[in-house]
Amino acid sequence: MKAVVIPHFGGPEVLALQESPAPVPAPGEVLVRVEAGGVNFADIMTAQGGYRGAPAPPLIAGREFCGVQESDGRRVMGYTQWSAFAEVTSALPDLLWPVPAEWSAEEGAAFPVNYFTAFLAYWKAGLVQPPGAPPARVLIHAVAGGVGTAAVQIGKLLGIEMYGTASSEEKLAAVKKLGLHHGIPYKQKDYVEAIQEITGGEGVDAVFEMLGGEHTAKSVRCLRDFGRVIVYGNATGEKSSLDPRILYAKGASVHGLWLTYLSRKPAIMAESWKWLSVELGKGNLRPVIGNVLPMARAADAYRLLLERRNYGKVVLRIRE
């Protein structure tokens, strides 16, 4: 079978389209004929050798996919740790979900990582509340990306007042059509100052933070009393610089969110899918696809994310 392989650690240029042995499913796993795969920053970190728990190369890249389950022909979208960017992959049944009938394979491949991450970020922030709860404010970094656009769709359903950062007014204008209330072009204005201005100095209840470096501390400065920063990535590749003393004055907190870990918690994933599947059934959630490339151009797909040139999800087409 054809697969996108990481022969050794490095940048996007190391990715190679190669013939690889078909997977042998571990006990309890099933085989899926993959049609499309979603590209994530975690895939870039895996290729670079910076993703915790990744096996030594060579290994097949990719962690989310859409395809057909071999045993019964059911269309599924799924999540795995690696080996998604191949014509056949293996996965646990608990991490496979039915694809809405009207969706393309590319849309199915764009769902698992982004929507489970976004929903669980609201959950970690304590903002999955019953109807009628007081409106909350959330700042979403990289709001025009895959998780960002998913978070806006979910936040709209939860009645959240949403603020978002992006590199351009054009990206922000596109996300506002999804329901974003306040866009902040971070290249033109410091987002801490913008949040203080827009909220009259109050701040927000939560920040969804995936940048790392200085941005963890800056995100804390955007919070109102008892707010939470939900950290789920490190796109800058820089270590977070956070002095815990800045948390004291507001009773603020910083929480980690790692889908790799939470995906091993069946009860949490099942409850998340319960909420997400209801909204899918109503037609309220649908992935935003920015770019679809053939698997031979996997390196170009990775570069789109690295260079912040994507809007929405970048997807690889595994079967033409």
C-alpha cells in the first residue's frame, strides 16, 4: 500500500510517499480503507521528533482520517496516534464515528481532532453549561485554523461571546461569517490591549491557547477573575514563559488539554461524542476545508500550517 512515511526526523521535506506493508491490527482494532486524512500541528511535531510518545522512525504519518471500515463497508471518520496517511490503517472501534451521509471524505477527515479538541476545551473551561446560563467570553487564538473554526461553531451553539486572533483582516472576516463576534489582527494590534479595550478592562473567562512561548503568560493577562487558560498546543515551538505568581491576583488557572491522553478515556470521549453527534444531526457543525492536496504533496500541506497560510483545515486526499 502507499503511505506518507517519516523516514527520519526533520521538517516537511523529510516526508516520503512510499510503498509500505499493510497494517496488522492489534487485538480489538479494525482495518479502515482510508480516503482522506486531516493535517494537524501535532503531525508536524511528530515529523520533527518533538511529539511525546512518538515511535522512532521510520513511521507512517497522520492521526485522523476518513474512510470505509473493511469488515462492514461503513463510512467512518477516526482518530489514531500515527499511520493515518496510508491507504489502509487500523484503529480502535471506540475512536471511529459515523460520517454524515452528505459529507465528503475530506470533511470527515477534518472532524475528529478539531471538533473533539474544541469541545473539550470548552468542557475544561467549565463552559459547557445548560441553556440560560450567563453568557461567557472566550478568546480563541489562531481562530481561522482548524480548531479555531470548530471552536467558533461550537461556541455559537453554547451562546459564548467569542474573540479571536488571526494574522489578517481577511481571515477574521471569513470567521465572522461563522459566528465570531470580535476579531483581533495580531500583526496590527497587541491582543492583550485589544481585549482590555473591547471588554472595558474586564477580560475574558477563558483563552484557548496553542501558541506557547510568551503567549501563555499574555493569555493569562487577558483573563477576568477566576478565568482559565486552556493550553492544547505549542505552534511557536518555544517553551512557555509563565511565572505562576501572575495567577494569584485574579485566582486564574492554566489547564492542559492533550487529545492523545483524553482519547484513552472512553467515558470522556463518549460524552463528548454524545453532544457533538446531536449537533451534527441538526446540521449545526460542518468542517471548514481550506486546502485539499494529494498525498504526494504532504510536505506542501505541512508547510501551509507552518507558514500560517491556511484557513480552516488542510486535508490530504489518500485515494484519488
